[in-house]
Amino acid sequence: MVLRSSDLVAKGVQRAVYLHPLDPTKLIKVLRPATTMPRRNNFNGIMDRLLPSTRLRQIRKEYAEYLRVMLTHPEPDFHAPIAHMFGFTPTNEGLGCITERVMQPDGRLGETLGAKAQAGSLTPAQLALLNDTIARIYANDIRASDMNPANFVFGHRDNGTGPGPEECVLVDGFGDIHAIPVRSMARWSNRIGLDDSCKRLARNTGLRWDPKARQFALPS
């Protein structure tokens, strides 16, 4: 599959994200060449340089978590709080992972929680959507190791007949990617990890986190 530079819509530390050239409801995430990645001196950056295979391990963990969640909930009305994944495809930029696209009503990419927090444009209705997603992440014991503000996207997913209802979707950062997979050991250990992730998400967005209710609130 040929990906054009004009279809590049996002570039993370590990992957570049392109519009799918044949399906407007999907995106393609391509692992960036190691030579183009910014040098990082934290633990993950050092491991990437010493053991390049760890980059592929993260993708395997992401897919393993998606499979675990979906096979645990085969019921047709299951509402996944994470982005659906549709396999891999070879591209001119490298191996691509096909994932669903969360869109605004006019077809543009959905806005991230990070962008809304920075602009101060998060509405009470959107906060409710975020809290609904957080509640489903906890309820379904989803191992989300990188719940940063850029990984939560507001918008609509295609439901086969057109755009579905507006929601907040965790589009990246799920899977137990830690060297010691503590989140996979037990439900309680994953909840401790999710609690820490939500506290950090609150700090990074300016939201208030209620650890008892496990819900966010707008700053007072």
C-alpha cells in the first residue's frame, strides 16, 4: 500500500499516523525508522537503543490487549473504550497497523483531550464522555499503560451505516508494556496502575481527579 506524505496526520515518538488511502474511516500507524526518532535518555529510550526489538514488543502488547478485551467480550453490544484494530499491511513506509479513525462531524480527525485541555475548550458534555470511557476502562479491566492526553480522542466512529454517537476513545497506549507485566498479574494490580495513570492525566490536563469515585471534574 502506498502512503503519501500529504496523508501524514500525526507523528509520535514511535509511530507515524497516516490517513488510509482507500478507506476514510481508518488510519494506518507505521513504526518510524529508528534513525528518525528523537534521542531519549529515559529508560524507554535507552532500551530502544540497546534492544531495538522492544519497539516491536510494544506493538505485540497492544494487539494482545486488544485481542484479550474483544475475546473476553464477544457479545454484539459490547462498547469498547479503545480503538478497534484491523490487522497489518505492508506499506512503502514500513509495516502498517490499520486502526479505526475517530472523526469530527465534518470528517476531520477528532480532537484530543490534550488539545482541548490546552485550549480550555473541554465542555461538561465532553467531560462526561471522558468519564464514561474511564468507567468502562476500569469495568473491563483494560490495561492502559500510557494514558496521556494525546491518546484520548473525541469524535465519532463509523458504525457501518455512518458516524456513530459522539464519544471519547482511547486510541493508543493500551497494553501492559512494562518490563515486569505487573498490570497483567491481577485485577487489583491493574487498578492501582489505572489509579496512578488517572492521577497523572489529571496533572497533565488541569482536571481534578476523584480517587473514590474514579471520575474527573473540571477545575474549579
